[in-house]
Amino acid sequence: MIAVVDYGAGNLHSVERALRHVDAEITVTHDPSEIADATGVVLPGVGAAADTMRGLERAGVIPAILDAIDGGVPYLGICMGLQVLYEASDEDGGTTCLGVVPGRVVRFPPSQHVPHMGWNQVRQQVESPLFAGIPQDANFYFVHSYHAPVDGAPHVAATTDYSVTFTSALLRDNVFATQFHPEKSGAAGLRLYANFVRLAGQHPRDEAIP
């Protein structure tokens, strides 16, 4: 069973629908014991870094998420689910995050319109099972004002350009994360979810993908 972590994120139900569309066996939960027993963990997220971290803390799920990652369970973070993997974010005056990967999330330059909203190309930088069957420079849907820099950063799986080049997908062993929203990204997004479901040991319904 894949655990979709419920801590009050606004995109929870759209992520749930996309996973169910490809026949994933999921449970939407804030129960640490269910997260501990899961074969995969999905952390959706929209909004601000501080709100996300407070929501995770209130739900009491942070230790279970970190234990799952440390135990090799496949993890997929979406949007804020990527940003909170870093040590900190500049958002909300500075927010301490989960510290799974080194680095700090920063705001786009003042000259750039924010949020970065809409379709943009994703350039794969490494071969990853998360992107199996997804062409290079495929378009995915973004909504965000902060980003993870690329220069000198480890674990960059894909990049996107929006006045600066930023990390649009992250890969570290069993940890996968996307800055974009696969659940809003049509067939390519469904393919990405199906790939993660397969990584979690399940058999997605590929014919459900247009």
C-alpha cells in the first residue's frame, strides 16, 4: 500500500485521483503507523514552507516519513514535497525543513514575475526510472515562487528555466521529488505517477494513460 500523507495540503485530492486513475493501491493517512507500513510514500504540497512544516509537525508524521526514507521506502514529493526535503527555505523569513538533502530553497529574482505558473519544459539530467517513457523536454505544470538552485547542488534529476535554471526534479537513491505538479500535467504526469507506483512494487494500469 502507498501512503499519501494527509497534513492538510490543498492538492491532496487531485494527487489521490491521479494515483487512483492508474490503479494504485493507496491510503490517504496521517497515521504514522500506516506510513511506517507503506511500500511507498507520497507527500503532496502547495502553499508556503512554514505552513507545510507546521502541518507536518501537527500531524506528527515527520519521524515516520524520515524513517521510511532512511529505510529505503520509495518517496515521492510534489511541489512543497520537494522543497521541504532541503535543509531550509528562505520563505516566511527562513524556515527549517527536513534536511534530507543539503541546500536551501530561495525566491526567484525580484525582476521575475512570481509565481512561476503554467506549462514549462523539464530537461532530464540523469536517467531515472521516474521518467521512464517520458520524452526529453516534456511539458509539465508549475505553480511556485521559490525554487531549489542548481549550481553545485547534488541530486539534480531534471532542470527547468525561468529566468534562472532551477531544480525541477530531484533524485537521491529511493527519494524522488518534482517541483511541478504531475496531477495537473496530463498524460506525462500520469506516466510519472505510474512509474512511481511501479517503483513501490505495484502494477499500474498503463492503458489508463492517454
